[in-house]
Amino acid sequence: MLGRIFKYSDLSWQALTQIKRWFNRSATREGFTLDSFNNNPSLRVAQAVNSVGQTICLTPIEVCYVVGAFIHNPESTSVEISQAGDALDLEISRLAQREGVTKFLIAIPDCQPSEPGEKWIRVVPREVQQPVVMGGVSCTRSTTAYLN
């Protein structure tokens, strides 16, 4: 199996027709809408093909901000904390809009009340190793290198 990533505008005609045809047949397209292709300037598409070049799977890849934690002044009131969250949402939205990001996710701790429009999703985190650049030489960090 081989995976490749394309800009939406660089997809082949065959891949574009497969997306539309498969979209109408697939019951497991939660969150996958045809509008997401038209309204997202930073969208990319991952395509998996088998050994004979037949497309097996296509998936949209969106750039997304994740807000996973926050701390607040222990002396602040619940009203102030709510207002602070709204102010931060607005600023994150402005930043995302400037950078072509169409959504951000907020991970709400279990101890917080439900939010309007809240959805339950399953999250599978994937760690991405980042290269370390030293004096113009790039190498990849390995956590096993630090074990004694």
C-alpha cells in the first residue's frame, strides 16, 4: 500500500470523480462534506493506492488548531472565566482566519459543564518527531538516546 498527499487542486480527474461517487455510497463519512473541499484554502487530500495503482481510500486533511488546556486565576469568578474563554475563542478565530485554518478544536475537561454545539469524538493522538537542527545539520530526536 502506498500513501500520497496532494493539494486538492492537484488531484487527478479520476480521484475527483471517485470522491463524489464514493461520497454518495459511503455511510461512514462523518464530518466529511463536499463543502469542506470547496471552502477550505489549506485542504490537502491523502490517497492510499494498492500495488496495482487502484485507489483504496481518500481522506481530507485539514490544518486545525487544538486548544487542549488552560489555566486561570484562582481568584477569578466563573463569569470572568467564561468571558475570558469567549475572548480567547475570538482571538484564536482571527488568527486561524489569517492563516487559512478553517476550524479549531477545544478539548473541554470533564469537570467543565457542556458547551452548546458540543460533539463527542474519538481522538487518536499521533506523535510527530521534529528534526533538531544544529549548526546547519539536521537530525531526528530519538527518545531512546536518552535512556541510561
